[in-house]
Amino acid sequence: MVKGIHMEDFAYMDLHTPMILTAESSPRLEPMLVRLSPTVAEQLRKLARTTRIRQSDYLREAVADLLAKYGHVQAGSGHEERP
């Protein structure tokens, strides 16, 4: 047994699904409130349900695309450009 780690800590872990961390799935995400029209919100919910991709993943992708479009970040990097 490793000091500080107990077998009961692993009782609910999914050991069959690999954990892949990217800039978009970093554990250090800042919560934000986003307000959408009811129509857009429903379309996003339906898309997420159909594709089984989280709404938050789609929103992060959309924000990253907008920032890249307007030159605030490098496309696909998820990090701000430094001068």
C-alpha cells in the first residue's frame, strides 16, 4: 500500500476508460455563466444529446474558435499568445 492511498479510494474509479488531459479538458477550468436564447439553448441540448458530447465541450470549442479568429490565441492551442 502506498502511503496516503487506500483501496477504498479506488472503489468508484473507472479503470477501463483512459484519462486523457488536453488544454480543453484541463482540471483547472474556470466556471462562467453563459446566457443563451431558449431556442439556441434547446438546439445545443439536442446536439449534445445526439452526439453524446457535453454542451460545455461545444461552448469551449466555440470560444477557442472565436479567439483564434480574432487573433487572441493560436488556433487549437487553448493558450493565450504571448508578445
